[in-house]
Amino acid sequence: MRHDEVECWDPSPAVIHSFASTGELTGAKCVTTDQGIVCGWDCKTSYRETKCAQTPKGVCTLNRGKLTCFDPPLAPVIHTP
């Protein structure tokens, strides 16, 4: 929640499918800043922005005042009848 703003967030279906059975979906959080609300994993804040990775194995780094997040590719979801 930020001021009168409420943010609801869920990981993408691909992230849920890839990580639900491993128990790695825990640890996601939402961070409130003056700029807004961001949600995910490994959240980092600089003086200008806040970013979060969108997968449990994602990583965010702060280098020279610039935030960058990297999420490894997810395995394709294959449904067999």
C-alpha cells in the first residue's frame, strides 16, 4: 500500500509453473517508494528507482547508480494430454 494506492501482485503463470514444486516461490515482496510500488525478488533501490527480479533466481544489481535486473530464462511449459 502506498498513500491511497493498493498493489496486488502475483508471479507470472510461467514462474508459478516453474517454481511451485520447488518451494522457491517464497521470499517475493513488494517495495513502496516515492515513485510507486514494485514487486518481485531481490529488490534493490537506488536514489532514482527501485526494481525487482521477476523470478526467484533473478538478480538485481546496482552499478554506478543504475539498477539492472536479470532473470534467467524459464524452461518452456509443455502440456501433454
